[in-house]
Amino acid sequence: MSILVALGILVTLAGLGGILWCLGMAVRLRRPDMEEEHAKAMLRRLVLFHMIAIGAAFIGLGLLVVGLLLR
């Protein structure tokens, strides 16, 4: 079950890294020199990646809890 715990930690950290990446992209998106259409396209892509990152973090935490309960 330690493999499940380690896998949960890795997936959770990957999800948190993705969330931080999305935060950095959102800060760059606020530049005043960006065209509106380009900003909308980037925002759509950013929302998709953000949802994937949150899902990965959630699944990783679930794996971690299951691994700890089965220990």
C-alpha cells in the first residue's frame, strides 16, 4: 500500500503544480497589450487546464487517503 501512498503524493503534487502554472498564466493574461480574441482563446485553454489540474489533485488526494486507510 506504500505504492498507493507514493502514487497519491505524486499525482497530488502534479495537480498542485498545474494549479500554480495556471495561476502564472492568469497573471500573464492580464497584460494590457494583449488582443481580446487572443486573450479569450488563452482563457478557454486555461480553464481546461485548470479543471484538469484540480481533478488530478483531487484524484491524488483520494489515492493518498485510500493508501493510508489500507495501511
